[in-house]
Amino acid sequence: MNIFVHRDDLRIHDNRGLTAASNSDKTVPVYVDDPRVRGVTGRNKRAFREEGLQKLRQKYEDRGSGLIVEKGKTREVLPELVDEFNAEEVFYARSYTPTRREIGREIQSLDVDTKSIGDRLLVEPAKLSQEYDTFSPFYREWKKTKKAAPAEGPGKLADVDSRTPEMNTEPTADIPEAGEDAALNRWVKFRRKKMSNYKDKRDDVANPEYVSKLSFYYSSGMIGRRKVLRDVKDMMNSESDSHARKNYAKYRNEIAWGEFFYQVLWHDPEAVTENYKDIPNEIEWRDDDEEFEAWKNGETGVPFVDAGMRQLVEAGYMHNRLRQNVASFLTKHLMTDWRRGARFFQRHLADHNVPSNNGGWQWSASTGTDSVPVRIFNPVTQGRKYDGEAEYIKRWIPELRELSASDIHNWVEMSQEERDSKDTGYPDPIINFNQRYHQGKQMFEKALNR
Ligand SMILES: Cc1cc2nc3c(=O)[nH]c(=O)nc-3n(C[C@H](O)[C@H](O)[C@H](O)COP(=O)(O)OP(=O)(O)OC[C@H]3O[C@@H](n4cnc5c(N)ncnc54)[C@H](O)[C@@H]3O)c2cc1C
């Protein structure tokens, strides 16, 4: 008998670890709800994961097996399960983040044979010829590196009764349905209807259907990445229009961004909490608590930023263009330490993923992998460019619904009298925009000795 330990791979299809275990012997599927992982997971992601576990259990039961979910520390729970099922070998998917690696080492030290299988990434960091600190060269090698085909299976599953503790985390946001079937449905719809426009339309923030919203499912491993990549390749190969092919290729490029950030943390685990870049001097963060509160509540008086923050809290998700803008605004204009923003994202995102969140924050804060030394987004011009009609802003900020798009985009630049005359109940900008742009820039330049 084997045990397969699910981690961030809550699916039975295209699951290389499960396939390897169940091809070699009858397999008992297990999930350990370890406090170290639970402790760094916000309610929305926890609720999404718990629903995913229920769906996974159903999948096993449909196949005459069951899922054993146990709460507790991996090093304490797993030896008991090994004894109970008289297991000869324990299989699990390799992971690349510090906490998961620590848990992986505990699995390896069990008194039975253990096997870690590469499943999470299409290209494992150790397969690359070097460490990459910028994306483009990473992507060149990533594209050329051979990738496994989707895994068949699962094979032989043990006839066990499911065992799941009470799992009733209530999400604070309106999150999507979890599970492998929901993931697949979403992928099929997106691939058929929208992917041929992905590159052209992904930044059209008012039309959220032009992005896949698969991040929920990738982050909890409810869809196999090999399957996705194979589908993308099939579409590219059967497409005669070169423009459409470029749109498909852009999707592959974004998938690789997620893998790039895993590679960063695998080489440099300290970057979870420390600046990734060597910055010669301390960054003298302003860290004003009132400004941070306003940012969290979507009440900074900068409509594009506030709309993003309200989407985060209400939907447990935010469009990528907005993630970049709110992160840049917090770190550059409000001069607040990126770690505070990253923690707030971690608490609310149902698609939270340590490498992408950390990588995205550090990129936006100019402490990470961006090759531009100090990049500062202007959320006013970004709003005009990517949400011209202010539809996205109006969706998330009801106070502004009666205003014209140009008034919304001019909000920061309008006079106080003009804002008062609109009588919206929406706040005035909490900072002097231009002054802060320069102060923020100076703060980074000083830290960088520029
Ligand atoms: C400050 C900040 C924090 C972020 N935090 C997270 C996070 O916790 N979890 C997370 O999955 N992504 C995070 N991202 C990356 C990105 O914003 C999301 O992956 C994307 O918005 C998810 O929406 P989607 O699935 O519709 O994306 P699509 O546009 O449909 O992209 C498809 C997939 O490609 C990957 N991807 C796309 N863009 C990026 C990117 N910039 N970096 C890494 N992977 C990418 C994701 O897996 C995504 O699901 C963050 C970005 C920033 C700037």
C-alpha cells in the first residue's frame, strides 16, 4: 500500500505524484491540514481550499476510494497514517517555497520510503542552467526546456472510507466555485471564446472575461499545468492566423511568469520577507498608519486605486493591472513598506500564492526583479488608459456612479470646490499627488545611492 499526500494539488487528473503512487501500488489519498500552512492562509483561500477538498473527496468516492483529511503537524500525523495503513511508500509533490520545503523534509524523514515528484511546475528550477533575476532570459530558457506530457491516471486506489474533519471556514468575499470540474469549465470557456484576444484585451479592465481568472485554481492546484500548456500548444499549432497565435503565446508567457517567481524563491528563500535586490541603504519608509488604513479601505481618493482595493476585499481577487497600480501607489506615493501590502493581499486573496504575491509586490516596490530601477505608476493616467469609460471604477465605487468618466478621471486634479460641488460622499485625495511622487522617488534614489 502507498500513501499519496496532496498538497497544493487538489485534483486527480494530470497529477504526476498521484499517478506515480497509484501506478506502483494501491494508494490511500491523504491531505494534512498543517497549522503552518493554515496559519499563512487567509479566510478566502482557506474557504476555497476546503470546498476543493470536499470536491476532491467526491471524486475519490466516485472511484470507490476516499480521502483522508487530518488536522495536525505533518511530522506527527503522517507516521500514524503510515502505521494505520501499513504503507510501504509515501509519495508527494515537490514544492519550492520555504514552509512547504520544510514540510517536504519532514515527509522525507519518515521511516518508510518516500518519493517527491515534480508536478507543480512545468520547468523545475533545478533543471535550468542558472539562476535568473529577470524574466526575459528566464523565459527564453524556460520555453526551450522539455516539459512532461499531462499525467494519465489515477491508477489503483485503495478502498478506504473518507475521513474529513469539520471544515467550515466562511469566506469574507464572494469567491468562485472551487474544484477540478469548475476549473476545467472555466478553462474550456476561456480557451474557446476569449484566448484568441488575450494579448490585445487582457488589460481592458472593464471586461474581466478577457482574463482567465484561473489563478484561483492554479494556486490551489485544481487544474494541471501540463494539460493547460498542451491545450495552448494545440491551439497555436492549429491556428493559421499569426495574430491569434501571438495571443495564445502571451498566455503561455504569463504562465511562465508564475514559474519565474517560484524559481526566485527557490534560489533565495529569504526574499519571502527581505528585499530581493541588494539595496545599499535602508529604505526610509514613511509607513503612515492612517494612510495605510485609507488604502486598505479603498478610500484614498484616487479612484483607480480604490476600485482595485474594493475589488480585492469584495471578490478575493484583483485584476493584474490593478494589483500593479495599488502596489506601486502604496510603496511609492504612500511610501509604505511593501511587506504590509503583501500581508494584506495574503489575507484577502482567494488566489493567494506566495511566490507570485511576493514577486508581484517586490517587482512593484522596485525591490525585486523589475529591471527598471525605480518605476512609478501614475494611477490617474493608468485609469484613463485602461478604464477609459470608468466602467471598472463605477462597478466597485458606487459613490461615483453618477459622475461622467472624465470627472472620475479628473478627480485627483479637480479643485476642492469642484469636488465639493459633485456631492458624491467619495473622499478627497489623501495626499498631494505630485509632491508625493517626487518624495517617493527621492526615498528610493537615496536608498539606491543614485
Ligand atoms: C502585487 C501583486 C500581487 C500578486 N499576487 C498574486 C497572487 O497572490 N497569486 C497569483 O496567482 N498571482 C498574483 N499576482 C499575479 C497576477 O496579478 C495574477 O496571477 C493574475 O491577475 C490572476 O488573474 P488571471 O488568472 O485572470 O490571470 P491571466 O491573465 O488569465 O493569466 C493566467 C495565469 O498566468 C499567471 N500570471 C499572470 N500574470 C502573472 C504575473 N504577473 N505574475 C505571476 N503569474 C502571473 C497566473 O497563474 C494566471 O492565473 C500578483 C501580481 C501583483 C502585481
